[in-house]
Amino acid sequence: MTVDLNDLGSTTLRNESDVEQKLIYPLLTAQEWLALPERAVFSKKYLPPATIDKGSGRKTGYFPDYSVWLNGFPVLIVEAKSPLEEVGEGFREAQLYAHEVNKAYPTGIAPIQTVMCTNGKVVRVGSWDSHDHRDYPVTELQIGSSARSELIERLGTEAMQQQADRTSARFRPTQTFRPINAIGGDPTLNRRLDLNSFATDIAPLIRMFFVSDSAEKIDDIIRRAYVSTNETTKYDTILESFLRDNIKKIQDPAAKPISTTANREELLTPELRRFQQNLPATGHMQLIIGSVGSGKSLFCRRYQRFLQPEDVKNSTYWTFVDFNTAPENLNDIETWMCRSFVQSFQDNHPEMDLDDPETLERIFAPDVNRTTKLYRRAGESEEKIRIRVAEALSKCIDDPQKFSQEICRYINGDQSKVVVVVFDNVDKLDSGDQIRVFQAAQWFRAKTRSFCLLPLRDETYERYKNRPPLDAFINAIHFTIEPPRFIDVVRKRLELCLEYIANSAPKTLSYSLPDGKKITYPATRLGEFLKTLYLDIFRSGRRISWLLEALAGRDVRHALEMFTRIIMSGHLDERHITGTVLGTEKFRIRDSTIINVLMKSDYVYFDNSHGFLSNVLYANPKWSRHSNFLVFEILDYLVKRRKEVSPLGAQGYFRVSDVISYINRLGFAPDDALDALNYLVVQGLLTPDHFGKKALNEEDFVRAHASGFVHSRLLLENIHYVAGIAPVTYLNDRNVSEKIGRLSLVNAGFSDTQFPRKKEIGSLLLEYLKSEFNRQAEEAPLFANLATSSRFLIRMIESSLDVRFRELGTGIEGGLL
């Protein structure tokens, strides 16, 4: 379709469809004309059908051809007619529809002030509720014409935005209130809680076995706490479905799943042997595909240290280029990559001293020989030749690309061995940067003839595998890796922990209670406590384990951090700990305790930055229209559609602009919706397709994370979560806010409010949300019918007040999962 934007009247229009596409849409959206944002212009069926009066009869199921929305309000109705029809009839229909829409709003508020109709010959613009109108011949719609100037003044972006702002101002609450401010504000919010007394004895074990990046027993962890394929258990059926099915299983015939046992690995070894036998001039690139935290790095390091057969071990030099330390700007990534390779080579192979002149002469032998021959032929003395050689070596080692290339030449050329380069933590970059690194790794492989292992995120591979440059590997054999479960990872670490306690810990340990009483107990009871805690959390059928595994998603590091916070937290009742370690009572950890730890970590009060949970009632006081439903509506919209096919290949991804378009109809402003989407991404409840830290734009895609699933399905029916998020939730009712604040006060010496107070807080919040639902239904006519997620939210909070539902998840209907 070609449209001359300098002269809209020059286009031939034969029917109503031509009028819509070749005249109306360019007129509305082109920068040369009204310049309305494309995201603000919607075609038929965006608004609901209406019955309007048409002459002597009635017209049912009527949709306007276009509607323009700003700030969550319809501001313009546009009707198209065929060139064979009269413009007056279409103008009248547009007015009648605008009347139907406006009357759904509160008395005195009419968001649609203007309507437009054109039959391709005349553009008629007028008021929604009078006979006043102005006709503009289409032949006059040219750049520089008075018709253009008048249309822009009346219907352009600035005029329409002013109309939307006037409407919006009549609805926006004048103030918002945060309950915690009634009891001291941020100083109160940031009160810290001491770790439990038992944590002193646990802390050394945590450092040894649970902190992934800096564990003191890292070799033991890699060798003995790695969860091999044959040891991995299955998730609960529903959680298994959510965590795994949201990514389309890689079906390529060339995809080979990594399978490991305690002592063997069957895929990488044959590839390395083949490479060593042939030493191809182009090197080799081996992709390892899996999710963030699935264990790709751990697999590589475990293979290098413990699984290599002797023949492979004796013929390989391993290096690790860690992209955790890569520069933010990857424009000169090749140079950084080479410099990191040289440093890693020296760190991993100290026997080959790269500062030693003799070693350097062997590495740069071709350059040394060339320099020696040239200067010897020129008659230079041997002393001067040695100086010339030293100068040449100095230049070589100052060039990281040259240095990398010659190290590899020396290893695979002179020694006939293999340089293995692991490009580590590439999968933590956003998807675009991962592809950039893939290209740089290809360059490095070709230059150095090395065997390169490149971990890529599974979703990045699925998105780009059919596009350059990744399409070149579509038929190449690549390895896939599935992450172990939270329960399996923690179990293996605990086994090491218990063994250490049995063999190396002091015979007795002691700690002091808050009242000063000293407790001494056998060290073996520490292990028993940890084992009992683990078994209680993950006992069969307990939904709290869902919460933990979903929050961790498929990230092992995140899983370990949560478990350590639970066992060291001051929210863990010391009386129960004491009874357990002394053997006087059987330990049981309540759901409420775990939720408190996950919400608050080492703090007395919840905040989004304090723990692992997020506030799904969050409302930014800077939004143009305050609502505690917006975040949940977006989250639940994506959770419910998690199985739908995505243009990206992986399931459940939706374009940001499409999510905003849906939310727009509920009366939420697009800018508010975009801010809410960014909030959900930052909190880890949604995953963007680029996987980076940058803010979303409307062309990005997002999907619900497993954490978003449990936030939308489990937590709101738990009174401890509801009462925990209430103090930091901005409300627009001062009275309710202050009451919730006073009820939320935690007295000195305590770590939480009493259960009856939590029920009072929940009841206040519930009544407030019901009132807010009714207010928004009045202010945005489509909200009442479309806001099914908000209704579900209210039902969940109602169930949180039911004393029958003590354990997490017991009040949920199966169909809602």
C-alpha cells in the first residue's frame, strides 16, 4: 500500500476498506498529520459492540471503525464509509456510539468530545452531542493547507492529550498514603532482626557448602555435591508443567542432553578425543544450552577437574573466560576476550610461566626466528640481536590478540595438544549480547584453532536458531542441560554438611538464648536439626515447597541462598530450635515462618528489597491513575496465557505493546502499565525476552516466571503475606492507611505482629479493595466486565481470612491452578 503523505487526496479509494487503510489510518498516525501514537489507535472490536439508533430502526452489534485511547480513556471515535455512501450517516452513527460510551461514565464526565467520519471524499469532524461540524474535502488534505492546520489543531496529539488529561484529572486521587508512614516511615521499615542464636554455629557450614561462588569446600561441592542426571527427581505435576513447559523442548535431532553419573560423562569426552586426533585448522565450537543457573558452569568445571579420562586430561589445557567481569560495552569484546584468555591461561597453568623469557621465545618462536634471521643477515652482533628479539617479544605480549593466537599455536602446533576455552557466564547477558559474544567466540575459535565451549540460554537459542549468525549451527551437534531441583541441590549439600559435622566438628557446641541462658548440645544434633528442617519443608504434599522451588525457578544459586536465609533467620523460633537440638521435641517449621523469612529476610518488616517475595498490590504514587489492581491484572493475564504459542518459539511470550493494549481497555494509562511491567521484571515475576537489565520498551516480549505463578496463585490466600505487604502498599484512603499502620506495629523484642492483628489488617485491606474495585468499575466502564483477575485477587484475600486454611495452598480451587 503506497500513500502519498504529502497529498492524502491523491490516493484512489474504491471501497470502505480503502478509506480505512489508505486515508484514516495515515491521517491519524503519520507524523506529517495528526501524529497520534500507533499504540493509541485501535480498530474494530477493541470497544464492545453497542445497539444504536439508526434512522427508524435499531442497529445492534455496532463497532466503530477506529477508536483513539489516551490515559486509558477513549477520546475519539472514527467511522469510515464507502465513497458511494453519504458521510452524514456515518457521522451520526459515530455520535450515537460516542453517546453510548460517554453515558457509561459518571455523570458529567464525557471522555469522548469529538467524532470523525469520512467517505473518502469529505472528512467531517464535530462534537459528540451537537449538530455542529466542519467538513474538509479530501482533495484539500495536503501539506501546507489550512485543512491540515485545522485538523491538527483540533485532533492532533497535543489536543487529544489535553482532552485525556482533563478527563484523567477528574479521577486521580489527590493523595496516596503508605501505612508504614503512620508508625515512623523508613526508619521503622528498615529495622533489622538479629539472626537466630543458632546461626553462629551454622555460619561456618554455610560458607563451606552453600555459598556457590565462594564456598570454602568448592572442590568437594563440584566432585560430590553435583546433582547427576540419574539423581534428579521430578517436580510436582503442576509446577513441573509450569517450570518446564513454558520453554519449548528443543527438538533438533542434533541436540544431545548431557547425562552424568558420579564418575562419568558420555558426550564431551568423545568430542575432545576426535578434536585432538584431527586438530582441525578452524577449531571447534561446542554449544551448551540451558537456563540460567542450570549448572552449565558447574558441569564444565566438574568435567575439567574430576571427569576427564587420563588421555583427555593429558592432552588438554583448560581456560575460563568469565563474562561476569566483561565490560558493559561489548564493542571491543574481542580484545577483552583475548586479554582474559591470556590471564586465565596463566592462572590455570602456572607451570607455563608467561613472564619467563624462555617460555615466551617458545610461544613466539616464528617471530623470534624471523627477527633473528633478519638482523643476523644484516650483520648485527648477537648482543644486539638479543635486544631486537626482546623488543619484538615486548610488542607481541602487548598485543592480546597476537598473544592468544600464539599460545594456542604453540600448544596445538608444537605440542599437538588441545586448548579448551570455556566462555563462562555468557548466559547471564541479555539475548542480544549473547549473540554478540557468540560471534566473537566464533572469531576467537577461527583465529586460535581452539576447542570452545559456549553456554547459551535455552530461550536465546530458541529465538535466534533460525537467524544469522546462529543458523549456521542449526545442524551442528549441541549439548543441552536440565537444571536440578531445589530439593536435590539442597539435599546433596546437606549430605556433605552432615559428613563434615560427624568427622570434623567439635564434639559439643553451645549458644545463648535472649534471656542469657546458655544451651550446650552435641554437635551431631546440629546435623539432625538441619536434616529435620529439610525433611519438614519438603515433605510430600506441602505447598510451601512449591513456593521455594518456583521462586528459585531453575536457578541453583538462588535456591541455595533462600535455604540458608531460612535456617539462619531470626524469624525462626529459637524455642523450637532449642527443643529440637536437645531432643525434647520434634521440629516442625510453620508455613508462616517460611513466608516471613522469604518476605523479610533479616528485617522486621517486609519491603520489595528485603527478601525474595514481591508486593503484587504495588502501586507507584507517581502513576497518573492510582490502582492496586494494575500489577496483578498484568501478572495474571500472562500467567493464564503461559501455554500459548509465542512468535519467539518459546511458550508464553507476549509483546509488551499487546499487554498494554489489553490493560488499556480496563482504564489503565499506557505509561502506568509500562511502569508496572518494568516493576514485575525487576522483581523477577516476569522474564523479558532480552533477559537484560535494561528497561522494557513496547517491542520487547515478556512471559510469566514461575515466581509470578506462585505469587498469583498461592500467596494472596495467605494472611501472613497479605498482612506483610499491607504496610508498604500505597493506598488512597488516609483513614484505612493509618489504621493498617497502627495494627502493623511490631513491638520491641518481637519479630512479628500477632495473628488476630493480621486478620484485622486483612479485613481492612479487603474492604478497601472492594471499594476500589467499585470505584474503578464506575470510572472505567469496561473494568467491571474485563477485570476478572482483580475479582480473583479479592477472592484470594477473602480466603486468607478463613481460619480453615492454615497451610499454604489449601484454599485454592484446582481449576485456578
